[in-house]
Amino acid sequence: MSVDDAETDDESEPAPDEEEAATTEEPAEESTGAETDNGGDTEASGDPVPVGVKLGSTRTVIAMPGDGDDLETVRTLTCLATYEDAITGQEQVIFGEEAAEQYPDRVQFTLRSGLPEDEKGADLTRRFFQSVIEANDVPENSGVVYAIPTIENERGLANLQSVVEDSGIGEHFIQSYPESLCGAIPAFGDGLEAINEIFLAVNMGSTNLEASAYRRGEQLAPFTTGAVTGNEVDRRIANYVEAETQGRVNVDTQTAREYKEQHADFQNFEPFTDVIQQPGGGAHEFTIERSVMDAVDEYLDEVVEEFANTFLPELANDHMKVYQLALDQPIVLTGGMACIPGIVDEFAERASEALNRDVEAIAPDEPDLAATIGAQRIAARLTEN
Ligand SMILES: Nc1ncnc2c1ncn2[C@@H]1O[C@H](COP(=O)(O)OP(=O)(O)O)[C@@H](O)[C@H]1O
Ligand SMILES: [Mg+2]
């Protein structure tokens, strides 16, 4: 299977007629494909297309205008595998869910630590991003805003920048904004209301926990720790599953992540069963009652602890007035871990207790997509100017 066939975990299905065309007219498309290098719906006008991008260590999300007023979002695991074409011998790239599923032996998550650390990581990420862009016809005739993590790693950030700049998209402009600001934008409204507010954002990602204050878009007192992360939750789930099953079941961290994403729920968690195939044949069915929720429960305690006891004192120290103003506003939770049902209310409750005062919390509708959607809105505003 080639890049063009690679499936992305696409939130917005293509229109039915497009889908049909893709399956019935593939040979025709192949013969004309070479002439159209500016993909998407952009041929009609020369206006730059506003595109939002987030290259995350677990998933990459791209947003651009779709049919009518709809936003089209593409969501895919940030991983790739290569294989040799059985007939031509040429190296082919396959990415995302398909790569993880079909080539578990050699799939590479290119941003495992959050940023491309070195040239090799940058090259892999380049190939991955290029493949995603081609498979989804992201237009070159575009203005791109990409969300960046708040990490003091100049080299990694420069590498990430080069990945986006070398991709060919963003002919009109390429700019970056902090991920937690981008992610908070959809929590405030349908536009860019967040940019006029003073608020606190807590970004709960796979490799980092970040907290910042924002004052009309200006980032203040940014705090980052690599100790409280979605990846660590996955590792704990894997360990707890082993303990809960008296050592009978070992799951890898990918499976642990899937358990977390499918079952973690602070309001209505239900024990679930899964089956493992045993090497000698036969299957072993087991039930998970505690492993997932124990791990996310500890995670949330640690998030609140870092927020209340490390980030906030530093903010109060540097910006007392902003601290006071911001704590009267809802705290915005962003990042993929904010998807866990009930986590927002639970955070507010535990943070209120830790701070001895009532604080509120909110999250965007789709925290895992929000940073990209916010970035896309900034890009749209920039293309208007
Ligand atoms: N629906 C979900 N439920 C629980 N956790 C989720 C969900 N979606 C994503 N996550 C978790 O969120 C983390 C990814 O968050 P994200 O903000 O995309 O991170 P990063 O910027 O580090 O790539 C991962 O640990 C992932 O498993
Ligand atoms: Mg992140």
C-alpha cells in the first residue's frame, strides 16, 4: 500500500461523491495527478488557504477549510514505517494507524520526545509530514500556523521549524504560536476571543505538562515538566495491568494508551475485558477494574500538585496582578489528556481544595484537536491582513 492509500484517522469524512471517485477512478487520477500540484479546493481562487498544524509526539493534526464553512481536520499517529515495493523494489512510506498496525516491528514514532532532537529525527519527521501532506492534498498555496510546545529546547524547536518550512506548504507565511494558547482558543468561542482574555492554561500532553498565564495572547510565567505525562500514565497502566492480573497479562504501552483513551472516565468508568492470544494457542480473557483509573487518578493528583504548588507560586511571584485576575477566570485545560470524560470538573474540584478557594475549569470541545483548530483560526486571521 502506498502513501496515497494510507488511511488517516480522519475526523471529517470526505463527501460521499469524493469517496466514490477515489475508489472508482483511481487509475484516471493517477494519470492526471502530476499536473495538479496545488491540491484541495484552492484552484478556484488564488487566495492563500489558512492551515493549522500540530505535530505532536502522539498524533499530528492538520486543519484547513473543507466543504462550505466546515473545517476539515486530519488526525493521524505521528509514526511511519518504510517497506520495499514487492515489484519495483522502491522504498515506500506508510504512516499513521496503518503503519502502527501493520508494521509494529519497525514503526517509528518520529517525535517520541516531543521535538525532533537531531538531524535524523528531523529527517524522519520530514518524510512523515510530507507523506501526510501529500495524502491529504494540503495546498502549497497556504498560510500556515503551527502550534509549538513550551519547551526550552532551541535546537528541537529549530528542527521542528525546518520540518514545516521544508514541507512546501505555507507559501504565503509560516508562523508558530504556543500550543496551550492555540488549544485554549476554541474553549472561549467560535473566533479568537481568547486573544483578548487574561487566563491560565494547563496543557496535558503525552510528553509534557505545561502551564502558562496568557495576557491578551502574551505568554507569561511558562512552566513545563516532563514528569507528569500521558506517556507515564500509559507505562503505569501497563504495570498495573500486570499486577491486577497476577502477572498473567503483559500489555505494551501502545495497548495501555488505547485502554486509557477508550476507557478512562472520571464519571462513568466501567470495568472492561480484553483477550490475549497465548503463544501455545488458546486465548486468555481478563477484566480490568482498577489499572486504568488508578493511573489516571494519580496523574490528575500530580497535575494539580504541579499547578498549585509549583506553577502558581512562580506566577504569583512574577506577576501578582495577573495571578489574581486569572484565578477569577476559568482555567483552560488543553491537550489530549483533557479528553478524559469528567477530568475538567475533577481538576476544578481538586484544585479548589489545594488552593483553598473556588476555581473553575473549562476545556475546548475536542481537546485533542483544539490546538490545531486554534492555529487554523490564527492563520485565517493572518490571511485576512
Ligand atoms: N480520548 C482520549 N482519552 C484519553 N487520553 C487521550 C485521548 N486522546 C488523546 N489522549 C492522550 O493525550 C496525550 C496526547 O496529547 P497531545 O496534546 O496530543 O500531546 P502531544 O502534544 O504531547 O503530542 C496522549 O497521552 C494520548 O494518549
Ligand atoms: Mg503537546
